[in-house]
Amino acid sequence: MASTSLSSHLEDLKVALGKKMRIHEVSIAELSSLSSSRAAYVKNGNLYFRTSIEKAKSTGQKQLELAKAKLEKLDASA
């Protein structure tokens, strides 16, 4: 019974990480379609900070890589 609960929890975590990865991929694509003269906002905690598009894309890319690493770690432990 505990193993089914654990495997169910792992699957829920994998689904949540998959959704986060998709969100970051979409945000990077959206930022890529903006002109370079536009400003972007990056969420840090509960606040949004104005920044350049390149900095926002690099932040999104870092978050995407972190989510991928977490997913790989979950896959390795399962």
C-alpha cells in the first residue's frame, strides 16, 4: 500500500514538473518573438522586476534546465 502511494506521488511530481517545463518553454518562445526594444518582466518571489528580453530568456532557460534536472533525478530514483 505504501509503495502505490509513493509511486502515485512520484507520478504526480513528474506531471507537475512536465507542466513547469512546458510553461518555461512557452515563455522562452514568447520572449523570442518580441522585438528587442521591448521590456520584459521577471518574477522573483512575489514581485515582478522589469528587465531586458535577453535577461528574461536566460532566467527562463535556467529555470527550464533546473526543472529538467529535477525530472531526471526523479527518473533515476524510480
